Amino acid sequence: MSSAAFSAGGTTASDRPRAGRQRSWEAAPRRGLDIIGAAAVLVLTAPLSLAIAVWVRLDSPGPTLLRQQRVGLGRRPFTFYKFRSMRVGVDDGAHRALIAAELRGEDTCRGGSTKIEHDPRITRSGRFLRRTSLDELPQLFNVLRGDMSLVGPRPCLDWEADMFPAKYAERFSVRPGVTGLWQVRGRSTMGTLDMLELDLEYVRDRRLGRDLSILIATIPALLRGDGAR
């Protein structure tokens, strides 16, 4: 059999459409899980979210929520929500340079993290919110709107999507997620190329049962603060 018959991970081209048909029945229950799960967490965390909103507003000048364009299903842009963790009007040149270096295959890990060390853009409240992932609670509104799913690839910025190698285009064939393989396997301890490889692994073996296992694994990962920065 020719090598062209195989995709990454040993899946044949003829297998992929069949796998897609087998998984098609999962669309409705997955969407139901998204709506019920997102709504339940938003209700349960409403008092906490209110307290966070007040803290963010008092901690530094600027809006409570960050509204940002991200790239979603089919590369369509959508407005992404999260609690603001950075100062307003800061330059993102260092972040862009970091992503470019990682995509070139350079080792950017410093102190066990690939994130910018002592990032001056991050506020005092933002450091805590990022370490605990509480800044991501507003993304549940994106899930209710249908922009995102509870589980999927990380929602990337438009300029990041433009920089990603073409071999990773398949990551845009599903909705981005609040959590995913990247979040439960190390987060900022992994570089961008590692994250993209995990995205392909997830997309090519996307099953409702696996989504549930990722959601369950997210809870201890959050409590331990695995790779959060």
C-alpha cells in the first residue's frame, strides 16, 4: 500500500469519511451537553463572576471583559469573551515573536513554561485569574452562542491562524473549545507546535466519550494548576 494512503497517526484516507459518518449522530448530544454544561456552570459561578468583575475593574483601568476577535469553525471570526487579565493598550510584539519562534521549532521554555516570563502586560488580578483559569469563565457565553464548544482546540487569534503551517488546517474543522487536550496535558509547558499536534490528535479521534473524559480530566488539572501561567 502506498504511503499516500495514510494520514498522520496511521489513519487511511478511506477511514476518515467513514469515521465522520459514524460520529455524525453525536452532533446533537454534544450540543446539548454544551448548552446544559455551560448554563449550569454560569449559574453556579454567578456570585464568583460578580466578585471577579469588581476586582478586575478596581485593579486596573479598563473594561471588565476582554472582547477579542478569534478564529473559529471554518476559520470564521467570532467575538471571544474572557475576564481582562492585561493592561489596556499594551504592545503584543513580544507575544508575536514568541509564537513565531515556536513555529520555527525553537525551544522557548524558560522556568518550565513557554509563556513570557514576568510578562509586564499582566495585571495583579490577571496573574491570579490566569493561574486558576477563572479568566475563562465568560467563554461559556461563547459556548451558549454556538461560537465554541466545551471541548475543542484552543481558539486562536487571527494573526496566529495566519502563521500556522497548512498541515494544521484541520483544527478549524471543529468548534474551538473552552478546554481540550492542551489544557489537560500541560498547557504553558508546551509550545505552539505541540499544541497544534494535540489539536490534530483530537480532531482525528473526536468522540463524545473522549470529550467527557477530557471534561473530567480538566477538573483535577484546574485544581492542580497544571501548566497554568
